[in-house]
Amino acid sequence: MSDTSRTREEILVLAKTAGLDLPAEYFDELVDAYGHLQTMISRLPRNRARSDEPAHVFHATTFLPQEG
Amino acid sequence: MAPSGLHFITLAEAAKLIAAKKLSPVELTETYLTRIADYDPLLNSFVTVTADRAREQARAAEAEITAAGPRSKLHGIPYCLKDIFDTAGIRTTAHSKLLAENVPARDSACGEKLTASGAVLLGKNATWEFAHGGPSWDILFPPARNPWNTDHTPAGSSSGSAAAVAAGFAPATMGSDTGGSIRGPAAANGVAGLKPTYGLVSRRGVIPNCFSHDHAGPLAWTCEDLALLLDVVAGYDPAGPGSANVPLPDYAAALTGEVKGLVIGVPWRWLEEDLPLKPATRAAFDAALAVYKALGAEIREVSLPRIRAYEDSKRVIAMVELFSIHAEDLRKRPHLFGASLRYRIIAGGLIRAEDYMLAMRARTDLARAMQNVMSGIDVLMLPTAEPAAKLEPVHPSSLFLKSSFTTAFNVGGNPALSICSGYAEDGLPFSLQIVGKLFDDAHVLRVGDAYEKATPWRERRPALVLPAPA
């Protein structure tokens, strides 16, 4: 099921903000895909504790000088 | 009757014969090049065949081995690479019009290691466009086909890689897996494919799909062959994104055959509610578990978060990262994308940063939940996929709507292996997925190897039939 709560006009504004100036047929693809995406996003858990860390935090050890 | 022909030799068998100087790398390479030339038009599993280079490498390997013996188990062994692995001086197209003229200056990290081991590059394999859009008929090359039935898909995105191994075009190849792209094709083509632990194999020089979920890994006919490949390609790479600095076992030596006392967890809720199995696939899975019970393993039910929770997190993260990788091309030349890839990434530019963070925070919870379950068992087992479907256009939204048994282990980062577990009535392979604890790839391969040696499935190969001359 696709989330169709955003209008085409709203999606057009979002696309332009993203630098996408699409011909009509590609814009139709975007509207369709966006609906599915919003459905997935709506299912993500919300109301997180402030301290809930995302999985991609910075690891300083990655940037230590390499030996040799 | 087991299929015959030098082209069906396993990597392990070839390595022993080459070391004993009973098999010439030149003869072996020529065998594959001839077979590819004769039969690959049926499968489209290669997009570039590096015949001259392969012959030159094979001659050099033979001379070196004759003089001083092999320098590694892969010395003189032919292999191929999914066409997203950079190859110096050889086009690397990601199967896309966007990279039709792309010739990298440097090999991928895996390519460097395989060359240093003395292996012989046969060529580059077909893939879905940028390992994400497919099957596609509107991109640089046609899609690959399944050698067990060429009307069926080899799955993706490492489609050509898996098809080539099954068809006897090469004993080994490297693929990539972001949501199932090694394991799905391995399942569809009846070969062994390993998505290693995240970071175990360097992704340097592999064109990215999604930084947070990409894995590079081997495909071959058997788990023993995978172990020999992993012995070469695994290891810390300071220049490799996300590369893990961990001690490495001898993966081939770890194949002891011992699985007595193994504790296998099965996520039955996934198989009965989230993505119910078809009866024949369930029967094949039950039969595989029975083999392990007979070998002394114990089966337990385990409970994981729902498949959809893993997929929602992964897909939102992936779309943002994919959009970031392709943003300039989407803005300036969207017409050069295949329709499937363009559809699957274009909305990523509209995702709010807050929603990306929600997906990343969900990933933390989901990955922890998986490791908590794994702490109480040795391995998780479930089918990889249903047998291969027909090769036909599918709406690109299928990547958002269809569930799979594979994505969750990209989210968790765990090693996940797909092996053949039999054949359906129509001859298409069944598959078994074995998932291990983080960095316990050796154990996963041992468990898979024990099953292969206890069953007859490795004795069957697809029969390729050339059309009659007009």
C-alpha cells in the first residue's frame, strides 16, 4: 500500500528542493516511489529516548594514523 | 551420474591437481574460455571476457609453478568478478550506460589480493544496474539468465556471477550483497555464496550501492571453495571503508566436518507468518534440518523482530545513500539510468534527515536484537529464497513491496551463507541459508560444508543445450 497523503504539487516542491527538475514521465515515477517510501517511513519507530544512538556514529579509531 | 568435464572441476580439486603439476593452468583457462565462447550467448553471464590477459596470466602461473611450486592455493586458478569491482585498464560498467566508457586506473582491493595470489582473471560478470536496478532490458547489456532453465531469472544483483559458476564458466567469482545480492543468486543458481561479516572483506574499489549495508563476498560451487577464496580476500584494509581489524582464522583448515552438538535456531514466525513458505520449499527445509539432526545438531525455535522492521530500516537508509551516490547524474542526465534503477533511488532525495536518523536508530535496535538471539545459539537457519521465478519484467516497486529472508542479515552485519539444498520437481534448486555470529564466518562455512558432504546435491549440474543450427 502506498501513502498518497502528499499532493503532486507538494512532491514537486520537494523535488525542486532536491535539485530535481524532471520531465513528466520521470516525475510520475517519483510520485509513485515516494508514496511507497512514505509508507515505510511511517512504520519506523518514533518517540525515541534522547540518548538512542544511530548505527552510524563517528568512530575516532578509524582515523588513527596507520602503522608502517 | 555426476556431470563430467574439466569445466566442472571445483576450485579445491583444481588447486590440488595444479600443485601436483597434474593440471595445467593454461589448459584449465583455455577450457573455460572455450566454454564461455560457446555457451555464454545462452546466459549473458559475462559482459567482458579478458581472454588475452587470462592466457598471459595462465602462462605466467604455469611457468612459476613449474619452477617453484604454487605460491598460494589460488595460483593458476581462473576466476571472474562482478562488473562493479574495479579492474585496472579493463572497463567496469556496473552494467550502466552511465559508466559505458569507465576504465579504472586501479584494481579493487579484492582484485589486488587475487592477482597477488596468482589467480587468473577470466572477465567481468553481468549484474543488475549499479547492483540495484534489475532485471533490466533498457541498460548497457541484456540481463543474465539461469542455466538450470534459461526462461528463469538467476536473481540479482550478482546474477552473472552465480550463473557463470553454475554453468561451469569459472570455478569462482566475487559478488556483492547489500540486501541479498550474493545469496539470492546463489540460491537461484544452486551454488554456494557467502555474505561475510560486514567489514571482513574490503569494499575498496567496489562501486557502492549503500555504504551502510554493502558487503563483498565470494561465490563458488562448494563451501570448501568459498573458504579458499575467503583465505585470500578477507583481512583488514586501512584504506577500505568500514574495514574490520580482527584476527583471521584459516578458513579452509576450519572445515573439520564437526557439527555434533551444534545448536541451530529457526525463526519459525518468519517462515510461517511474515513470508510463508510454499509447501515444497518447506519440505526441502525440513529435510535439510533432518540432515543436521542426524549429524548430531539440536534445533530450537528463536524469535526475531519482524522481517518488515528490518526491511523498512534498511530501505530508508539505502535510498538516502543511493541518492547521494547518484545525485548529480539524476539531476543532469536521468535519461541514462535504466527505469528500474531510477525508480528505486530517485525518491531518496526527498527523505528528511530526521527520517534517515529514525531509520539509523532503528538499525541499532534491530542489530542488537539479532546479536542477542545469536548469543543463545550457534547458527540460525532458514531458506534463502523460493526457487527462481521466470525471467520477466517486474515493476521496480517490487524492491519496496516484496519481502525476503536475506535483508535482515545486512542490517545485523552477520555472516550469511546460501547453499543448495536439493532440487524442485522442475529441476530448479532449493536453498538453505546459514547465519552466524559476527566474525564467526569460519563456523558458518564449516556448518555448510558438513551439509554438502552429507548430501548428493553437488553432483548435479545444469545441462546447457545450444539451439540447433538453422
